[in-house]
Amino acid sequence: MNIPADKKILIVDNELHIRILLTQALLGLAREGVRLFTAESGTEALKLIDLERPDLVFLDVMMPGLNGFDVCRLIKSDYRMDNCYIIIVTARSQHVDQQMGSISGADEYLVKPFNPLTIGQRAREVLGMKPAVPLFTAPKAVPNVGSKV
């Protein structure tokens, strides 16, 4: 395995299908030993953060109760987890929203819809892991039968 010891990722989104999609995008890392956790609210996320101290958080903004900006601010200030890398994943694409993400302490801001391959690649980079080995490679050119090589 090419993973630093005991890496953890938390996925926070109030929509089940987004939590499932993000989890599926990160399954390769889970197979390599990265522990994945999910939360459906800001309050639940803070409990898991306090307990598990994740290295990386994928965080939605629009959630009931504590929104993602509030959760991000609390992680970076009250929980004193400056080393926790936070990627906001949201449908809010306005410049003012991106500024709010930056002000709250987010390290990156990703607008939905997102490419699942990008999620896995970014997670690997943030966690200091080697790139994934492709599941397949393009076949080499084969000369036509009967042609002279």
C-alpha cells in the first residue's frame, strides 16, 4: 500500500445520493486503507470530526441547521484543525459563495455537478498518495492481417 498511516475522509451532504456518489468515487482509496465516514448534517459532521479527526472533508453548503460555511469555520477555528483539508462541494456557483467559502477557511471550492474521477484524484493528492493505476490501458496498434510489417 502507498498510503500514509490511518488516513480518514469525511463526506458531509444532506442528500443521500450525493453521499453515495462521493463514497463510490472514493472506493479505490477505501480499498487501500483510507477510512471513509459520512454525515448528513453539520451537527452530525462536527460530532464525527471531534471523534475521528479526518484529514480531508468533502462538505456541502446547503444543509438544514448548520450550513457548510459554519461547519468549515468551526473546524478551522474552534476545533483547531488547520491541518484538515476542506473541499466544499456545492451547487452554489456564484462568486460571492466562493468568497464565503474562502472566508470560512475552505481549501477548495467545487461546484456540482462534479466529475467522480476528479474527486478521487484530488483526494489522493491531498492525502499524499500515489496516482491510481488505471483499470485498463489502451491496446497497442496491431497490424492488419496480411499486411507487411
